[in-house]
Amino acid sequence: MGLRYIGSKARVAAEIIDELGAPGTPEGVFVDAFCGTGSVAVAAAEAGWGVRLNDSLRSAAITATARLVSRDQARFSGLGGYEAAVAALNGLGGTVGFIAREYSPLSVETAGVERKYFTVANARRIDAARAQIAAWYGAGELTELEHVLLLADLMVAVNHVANTAGTYGCFLRDWTATAMRPLRMAPRQLAEQTLRLEVSVGDVLDVEYQPEDVAYFDPPYTKRQYAAYYHILETVAAGDEPDVGGVTGLRPWKHLASDFCYRSRALTALDRLVEECGAGRILLSYSNQGHVSRADLEAVLAEHGELTVHRLGAIGRYRPNRAAAAHSSDVNEYLFDLRKPVAHLEAAA
């Protein structure tokens, strides 16, 4: 998958799907409302579920969607195939665009501060690839899913050469060996079968459900605001040129700030999320390191239906590098399995 992501459920996805079980009805879908990089959604799809993805970040929704794209959905007929399209992007000469101007040492000239997220050469390659993907899409050479796939592949490549400790909240003072390597995109292994897939980008409270759906919630647990930590990937995904500022060149993100990241608001936000959800079953991931205690969360959730709590395996704290891993302890994950009665579903509708 190639992206280091805070709170990834890759280690416990299989356990979550074991508790989820097989689809109960053909109409019901697995709704991953905070999809992140899509580890749990991919596991649900492999278990036979249709999937609906949502995230407040476009970059996350694109990353998760790309993992579910099938060969039949990404033929790249106008460009000679998937591998040929990626090869064409790798063969581009660099160009000075937004990424080079704002996130490489060239930013000294435009912003008055030397931002060392990428070498000049790699920033130019990112700009060239961004521009070419946009041009192909604008000319009708790419379908929507092919466009998503190439953007996701570009973000993986970007992450491999980023001069960071794992997220984009800041850059490193000295260049790492990986940051000095040339940016190179690589085609991924595509899914063999096409599944029922819907995708949205927006507020989790705006996601729609049917009573036969299963909603999976993996909200932020701590103060880390994903919109700030992954701001450069969001710019790559959006293809825009936002007004950025400060030493780190943050794009505007506070409109995406999550109540789940504030200790004083998290429990109320979780209560509202569950109350307004119209799915008949809710699976909610939370950890012992979150803002809300297990006891408080159990008490609130139990008011909305029949609740079972499963303790999952430890996922480990987010470890951006080896030094952090050496001084880090594991995080215990819990899965709250809530079945809402009909009366509660009618109230949420």
C-alpha cells in the first residue's frame, strides 16, 4: 500500500472482519465512514461485502478507492494500458510548478523560507506528473477510476521520497537517503473482481445509510488533526494551488478540524455520530489511548442499543521511524459492536 498513516488498522483488519461476518442481505453494504487508507474496507470487500467509502480528506478517499479498483475498471484504453500510462509519467521531464515553488528549496525565492519536503528534482517530477494526469483527465483519456488510480500511485511515490518523519506536519533539517532517491511511480496489483463500490468525500455526519447496512467508524482518537498532518498529500490529490503559509507551508485546514480530536468534545461527538447513524449495526474502533475512556464510551453506546465489546490485538503506536519505534509501546484496540433497535433507526432517519 505504501503510505504510513496514523491509526492504520492493517494489523487488526482481519479480526474486525471476523466479528463483522458475511453479508446478511444482498442490499446491505459495509460503510467505512472514516476510511483512511482503506485497510478494513479492503478486508470487507474480500469477505464479499459491497463497500461505501467516505473520508473528510480527498487524499484518503482516493488512496482507499485505488485499493479496490479492478483490472476491468482500469484498462487505460486511451493510453495503451495501465503500465504504459505509469511508464509515460515516469518518463516526463520535470517542471517547476506549485510543489517545487512551495515545498522544495526553491521556496526561498517564493516564500522566504527554505522548505525541504522534497529535493528540487523530485518536486519538479511531482509537478510534471500532477499536470500530465490532469491533462489526460481533462482530455477524456482517463475514466474517473483511472484518474483516481494514478493519483493514488503518485501519492505513494511522493511518500517514498518525502523528507519527513512520516507525516507532513514538518520537514527534516537534513536530507534523508530516501529523500535523495528519484521519484518513481509503480503500477500496483489490481483487484481481480469488480465489486459494488461507492465513494464520497465529506463530513461523516452527512453519510447516508440504509437499515441493512453495517457502519464502521474509526474516528480520530487523539489531538492529531489529519488535515494538517497530511496537507501535502491533500494538495496532490486535489490538484490545486492553495494559499499556504508559515514555515511548513500548511494549506488551509481548520475547516476540516475534527471534534473527535478534542478531549472536551470527543464523547459528545461520538454520541451524536451513533445517534444519527441510520445503519442497523455499527462497529466502532477505539483504543485505550483515546480521549474517551472505555467505560464512558460503553455507557454512551449502550443507550443506543445492544452492545458487545471485543478486545482486538495491539496495533502499536504510530511509529514514523526506527527511533520512535524503539521508545514506543503498544496500543490496545477495542471494537464496539452495536445493534440498534428499529425505534432508534426510525429516529435517525
